[in-house]
Amino acid sequence: MKRREFITLSTTSFGGLLVYTLAREPIRLNAQEAKIQVPLRFFTAKEAQVIAAACDRIFPSDDSGPGAKDAGVIVYIDRQLAGPYGRDRYRYTKGPFVESSPEHGYQGKANPQEIYHDGIQQLGPDFADLDAAKQDERLRSIETTMFFRMLRVHTIEGIFSDPMHGGNANLIGWQLIGYPGPLMSYRDAIGKFNGQPWRRKPMGLEQVLGRPVKGWEEEAG
């Protein structure tokens, strides 16, 4: 059994309540500043720092709103890689391994766990310590690789997926785009806001159902 490792996240840059000024400028409200340690399931602490930094360059926080760091994307990716997806449990993994048309999807031999380990080597162990310009330069040098394409998709998923999967901390991604969550209807709001502008507060699946829900990354085996 390997030693359990953690990544330290600051509550001032993790989740929060997103509000907008009259000029539609986003302001993030946070609770009292604190450091939290999130246990890692797949990455080492050093690897997690590299991937977190890369995600933050792919989807940075800027004047338009929060980014990958705010949404806790690294937690989402770590959980996915540690689960059945990371081990290719549901993908046909027999040869031949050939280049094929985009419609056929990925046809390679390496599973997501292996692709990430190789990608971290391509980025370099010092990636998180580089300035933004040098980080962008390294990312551009690998942007045609399977690793970069996978990382980009996972970054977007981590920001906008249901928080039960580890990302979208405090529903910060859904607040950004005004998505209310997986609601079946607005029956309970009919007649309450006549003539008034109204945007429903986002709710995750657990809040909608009123009970704990596990994502597929929690499956055993």
C-alpha cells in the first residue's frame, strides 16, 4: 500500500459564492480564509501540482469569472483516474492499436492513467514553478498529443460537472454560466416571481434528491 498523499488548497481560491455587479463583473465571496488538505487517490502531491497548474492555464481565472483552480478541477481529475475510467475498465483494450479516423475515437494501447503519467513527464516536474508564459510555451509544444486533448476535456468537465464527481466546488462553474442543476421542473416556482427577473440558485444532484449520491468513479474493481 502506498503512502497517502494530499494536495493543499486555499479556501480563498476554492469555490465560493459568485455574485455580479450591475456591470456584470463577477465578484467571488468566500468564507474565512483557511487551508484544507484534500487526500489524493491517484496522483502524488508533486504530480497534482503539475496538473493543477496546467489546468489553470487551460481555463484560467480572469475578469470574466473563476477558472480551474477555483473549481477544484485537480480533485475531479484525480478521482476519475483512480476509478474505473482511469484503468480503462469499459474500453475495448485488445489490439491491433492503430491510428484511425476521429469517428472511431482513441485506438491506442495506453490507458488514461498511463497517458497522464507520460504527459506529466512531458510537462516536466518543474512546470508548476514556471511563470505563465513558459507554462503556455510547454503546453503549446504538446497540444497535438493525446495527453493534452484529454487534459483539456477533463479540465472543462471538472469545472462544469456535478460536484459529486469532485470538481465544480460550491457549484462555482454552474454559477458562472447560470445553470440551475439537474432539475426536472420549475413547478414550485410558478407564480412566485411574476414580472421579476429571477435566476434559480444552482443545486447539485444530491441537493435535488435530498440524499447522498455516488459517481461512477466510486465503483469498485
